[in-house]
Amino acid sequence: MLIFFIVWKVRSHRFRPNPDKCRQKEELDADIEEAGFAYEINGDYFYSLMNCWQRQVGYCRLYDEGAPLFNMIFDCEPVTFSYAGKRWLIELWKGQYGITTGAEIGVYNTEREDIDTDKFKGTFYENITNDEMLKLSYILRKNGRVILRRKALHWWLTGFKLGEFSKPESLTMDAKITFRDREMRDAFVKSLTDLGYVRKEYSVRGKTVSVHFTTPRSPQTLSRNKVQETLVQQTNSNNCKLYEFATGKYSDTLDKLEYAKAMAPEIYDLFTKSLYAKGLYGAFEWIKDWLEGRHPNPGPGPKPPRPPKPPCHPEPPCRPEPPCHPEPPCRPEPPCHPEPPCRPEPPCCSEPPCHPERPCCPCPQEPSCEPCHPNQTCSPCHPDARCRPNTECRPNTECHTSTGCRPDSMCRPCSPGASRSACQPGQSCNGFRQNSSDCCDHDRQDDMQSNYYASDNWEDDSDGRIRKQDDMDLADEPGVKSCPAKKAETSEAER
């Protein structure tokens, strides 16, 4: 780097640009003629030649699609219409072309059918003849400042400003096109309005149509996406800065290029190749082959017959594959162990048998109480008690559920305070004999019995009668005496 810097300083110190501008222009035009361009001193721009090599390749949409691959980012506005039996295309471009900012107007037409191949399906437009060329002009502005003016009778009017970096949206193009007649003009205007242009964006005067091109109305190329555009524009900006840095000591474009050619040939080659490099069209050589040998009017001629293909050699037979080894037999699975038998469930417990001393017997039918007296009742045996034979109730007795027939009343003392004496007429023996000294009045006897039966020593039997809880035979209780039978008979007769 040190050696390079020293050599650079020595050469740049000794370099002196050619003062003859015409000589400089001739040398520059000779270098860029192969690219199809020339330099214009009045205006300081580069333009395409009338009979450049680009005229032989026509135009199709693929050219715009491939432009970003060659550092070209631009807005395009194709306007198509039909006139005089041909399909026409007038397209406007503006944007960044490598290290130059420029604009274009191209005029094309065709009578061919659309291309329908695996590589491309669409219309291919051919170059127009000299008789079909139109008067074209435009003014290119960047943020309102005029940077380029062009006017000529042409088929492809172009202009490029070297070292100028611009974004397409910052550029405006005012184009004018003078048509051959009003019919052609009206066809163009109709197509322009179909794209979305309004009266304030174009004007018509005679056969001339003026178009104010700012934002394109047509769909842009698919290859111009945000990522691709950012990368290409960053490269173009860096190259413009490199050009200005390397040639900053000179202000004239001819002096800059002569200095770059002498001091930095790489930068000079970068400039010449950025002017619509042939690589863009070289990528579509197959279109040129498709067009070769055809005239716009007649259709394509028949293709020559192709020689038959040589017979294919038979392929050698495939080697037989070795037989597959038989797989070993599967090992038998061990037999399953029998499940243990279920444990027998214990037998259901039967109800315990009746006690032998107390044999169970069904309760007998309700016995007839005959010949019981009307004041006597006979009840069946209690279910929980020991079965006893049914007996007739004797006078002054009743049939109890658990103990059988018992005296109807028990001799019990009269209520406190009653006199104890022998029973008199109108009195009854409350459980005593008539000759007993303990007798009660009927009223007092009734009170005694009600108080006694209301005590805690009595409860309801299953048949609704009142009995004492103690199951002892009251007749056997010491001190208890039964009333005589005669009195009972008398009482019965009274009842």
C-alpha cells in the first residue's frame, strides 16, 4: 500500500490533462463507441447512438427484469397500443444506471405472435425503421433541479449524467412525443388514461402529447424488491463516491476520465461497462437465436429435418442379487402359567335355628274369645314370647300377650288417706276379698287405679293393653289375694 501510494502521488503530480477538448472527446468516444454511446460536451452527458448494437436486440420485459443484476435501478412506464396493423410500445425510464443518473424513451413495434417458451411468455418488440421514428424530447429533474435535457428524432432517446447518484423517486421526467397523425396520438392517449393518468399529468397539443412522469402506474419488475434495490443502490452510491474521490481534483468530466484512465484504469473500466453493458443482453442470446433468419412479415420457415438419433446400446443386464438368507425362526414364547383357582367363597350364613328349649312356632290364628265374657278379651300370642296354649279367660281375668290369662285386677292398697274397712254395699274390693278390712269407694278406687296405671311400672303391650313390665305371676306374689268368685259373678250380673 505504501508503494502504491508513492507511485500514485508521483504519477498524479506529473499528470497534466490534454487542453484540447475536441481531442479529449474524440478519444473518449472511441473508447465508449463499442458500448453504443457517445459524449456531449454541451450539457455534459452521455447518450446512445442511432445505430448502436442495442437496436438489433429489440425489447422484451426480460430486459427490465434483468436490469438489477447489472446495477440498474429505475422506474419504467410501458404504454402499449395498436396502430396501422402493428402492436406498438412506447416506454419511459428514469433512475440510476450504475454510476450514472439518466432517463430514456424507447419506441418499438411488432407484427409477430407472442413468444411462448419455457423461458419466456410474452410479446417481443422489434426495432422500428427510420421511417417510423418519432420526435422525442424530455427534461430530467432531480428534486426540482434540471440535470439533463434531450431532444431528437429517434427510436431510443437516452441521456446519462456521470458520477450523479439518485433514487428513482427523487426524479421527475417531462416527456414530449410527436406522433405521425391524430389516430396514432389518440391510441396512445387512450392507453395512457387506461393506466390511470389524469389530465393534469398529461396534455395534448396537435399531434404532440406531453407526459409528466413521476410515479409509475404500471406494475414494476419482480426482480426489483426492497432487498435487491437496497443492495444495488448501496453499491452504486459507493462507486459514485469512489469516482468523485479519485477524480476530485478536476471539475470537467473529460479531465476526470482522462485522469482516471491514466491513474486508475479500474475506475475507467467500471464507467465504460456501466453504460448498458453487453452482459445484460448477452444473458438473452437465445432470443437473438429465436429471431435469427426471420422477417417481421412472413412467418417462421419450416425447420430442417434432424438426423435420426443413433440407436442406443443395450444396457448390460443387472447382476442378480444374492438370495436373501432365511430369517431364523422365532423362539417360541414360554407357555403362560395357569392362574391359580379362585378361592371358594364362604357359604352364606343361614339363620340360626330356633332354640331347642323354645321351639319356634307360627303365631296361631286369632283365637275365638268365646266363651269369654263381654268384658273380657283374648289376644294372640306375642311373636317374641314363648308360645303358650290359648286358654279361656276366667271371670275377672284377662288374656295377656306374654303371660296368658291373669286376674283382671290386683289387690293393691287404696290411695293414701283412704279408710281401710270391710267392703260395704256400693263399694268394691280393689284387689281384696270382701271381708278384707281394706276397701275403697268406687270413686276413690277409680282414682287409685288411674294413678297406679299412670306410674312408670306400666307400659303399652303390643295389643294396646296396659301391663306391668315385670312378667312375674301376680297371683303368686306374697300378700296378694284374689277376690272370691261369688263377688265376681255378682259383678258380672251387674255388668
